[in-house]
Amino acid sequence: MYRSSPNPDLGLPSSTSRSQSYDEGGAGGSKATLLDELDKLAPLKTFDAFPKVQPTYQTKSARGGFVTFAIAWACFLLILNDLGEYLYGEADYSFSVDQGIGREVQLNIDMTVAMPCHFLSIDLRDAVGDRVFLSNDFTKDGTDFDTSRASEFQSSTTASLGLNSNSASSIIAQTPRRSSGLLSLFYSSSAATKRPNSLYRKTRKPIPDGPACRVYGSVEVKKVTANLHVTTLGHGYMSYEHTDHGLMNLSHIIHEWSFGPYYPKIAQPLDMSMEISDKSFSIFQYFLTVVPTTYIDASRRRLETNQYSVTDYVRHVEHGQGVPGIFFKFDLDSLALTIEERTTSFYHFLVRLIGVIGGVWTCTGFALRAIARAEREVRRKKKGKGRAREDQGGLLSNLGGGSRRGSAVGGAGF
């Protein structure tokens, strides 16, 4: 009897479709089984250090926003600190015994005296016993005596700090810290060894034969204890000319007083200081202690110069009781100061930056989780105490109701 083939419209599977479905099911089943076996051997999710939380379980609060803002501000300040250290570095100060052997030191002077230039004499006496006439070695310009940009010299800085003014430690006390680097401030070797007069600023108000005199320039002097004298003609040294007492006024402004190569960012204590007196016979004395200083920038370049600490003494005398003038006595300290600029590399800067941000963020997260858990524990204990009180109150009420009912029953039976 003839039997027709199955009609595909009736939904009966053929032998081909059955074999394909079998192959796909078998392959799919074997694949799922292999993944399951691998997951059983080494479940990778157990090594996940960044567990995910679904957004539906995340809640935001005003306290969390405040903490986030505080963390961002703290990270910003720390990043600025590290960035400043990376860009400008930090100065490291160290002392050592001066082992340098030098015969001369450069002396830089820029000052204005309230007297005509013609009557001023500049001389130097050193411990060797030599007297050097320096009036012709400095440039003298007539000008007016303008005190608007200067301030009265204050020598109480080291005393207020409890330091000896003649010690090398007072150099650091009188020198303000500067965070800027040294790269752009180093000059060529010719400018570092000698500062010509052309590098000094021009006189603001030049007045020929003016009432005041600006004295400026650089000279080489012996590297020994010495005393620089600024006096008037006929007073203190032999001269063919005698200064009239009515013209004598040794009030002065010190624009710059330094030793060694020109270095703009050295803050010398005497810079932009002044002493004013209305007496003709006044004696201004400055006692300086010079400390050899070596600057080393981030590129390991060296600059040999000097710094100093200073104290002053002013007294007024009568004619014939003393020599009026401005006297600078300087001694050389046996200690040398080394200032080294230390900066970090860009790689270290990145490592510190990542450490700062990650450390602050992680520590804050741990702290917040600990605080949240402590709050949950406190609330749970409070709830436990409340339930215990409720249970105790319910038990007492039940006992009270039972006794009342018992008494009522007893009363009725009685």
C-alpha cells in the first residue's frame, strides 16, 4: 500500500531537520558544558577587585556630595603642592667648613649719600695693613635724596629669633625663602665673575652737582677682614680741602650691598635700607659677617657667591670727638653655606600624582564604609533594645490582665 511523504505544512519534522537540530543541540550542549567546567575550575569573578553595584541599589545623599566636594578640594591642593615642587623645586640648606682658597672677593655697592659728590671720599683698610683709595673706582652721579622707596634699616631680626648676629645661622634667618628655580637666573661666565658698572640701573634723576650723590660700582678687594670708610674731605684723612660743616649730612640710602657675583634673587639685609640724621657729626657703623655661599640648580650648575648678616650702630659726636662717616666692617666666616635646588622628574611627579589621588579617594571610601557600618550597628542595637522593652511591656501587661481576671473570678465566686 502506497504511503505518501509527510506534508511539511503539517509541522512534522523531516529526517534532515531532525539531524540538524540534533547537531546544533549537541554542539550547544557540549559548549555550555565546557564553559561550566572551566568556570568551576577557575571562577574569574572571584578575582574581581571592582565589584559592581546596580544603579537601583545606589543612593545619593547631601552628605555624600559634601564629602565628594571636600575630597576634590583636598586633591586639588595636594596636586598644586606637587606641581609647585616639580616646577620650582625646594631649596636644601647645608653648612660645611669653607675649603675654598681665594685671594679676592668682589664688592658691589650702590648707595646714595645726602651730600654733593665732590666732598665724599671712599677708602678701604684691611687686616693686611693696606689702605686703598677707591673714590675713583666707583661711579658718582649727582642726584636728589629721595627716600620714598627705602625703609629704615631694622637690625632686630636675629635678636628676636634668639640667634647670634655674627653666626652663619643668621644668614638663613635674614634671607627669605624663595621657591623659584635658578635656571633662568644664571648668567654667562663673564657676567658671573665680574659685574661691570653697565649692569647697574641708571640714575633716576641725574642732577649735575646735585645735593646728593649716588655711588655705585664693583671692585675687587682682598679676601680678608677689612673696613670701608665713606667720609668727607678734611675729616679723618689728610686732604687739601676741608668740607664746610653746614654741608655735612651723612644720611644715606643703601640700594644694594653685596659680595660676589651678581645674582638678582639674593636678598641682602642692607638692600633698600636707609639711615637719616640731622646732625653734621654722625657716625654710622655696620658690622657684617660674610658667609661663602654656593648655589646649585636642578641642572647641577654651580654659582659661587656670598651672603652676609649685619648689625648696625649709630652715634652722634661733637666736633673733634670722633670721625664722622659711614663705616662698613666685614669679616669672613669659616663656614660655607650650600643651597641646592632639588626637583623631581616627570615620572616621579606622575607617580606621586596617582598616589595622592588614589590614596585620598581610597582612604576616604574606607572611612565612609566604616562610619556607615558603625551607624548600622548602633541603629540595630537601638532597635534590639526597643523590641526588648516592647516584649517586656507586653509580658507585664499580660500578667497584669491575668491577675485582674483572676481576682474578678475569685470575687464572683466569693
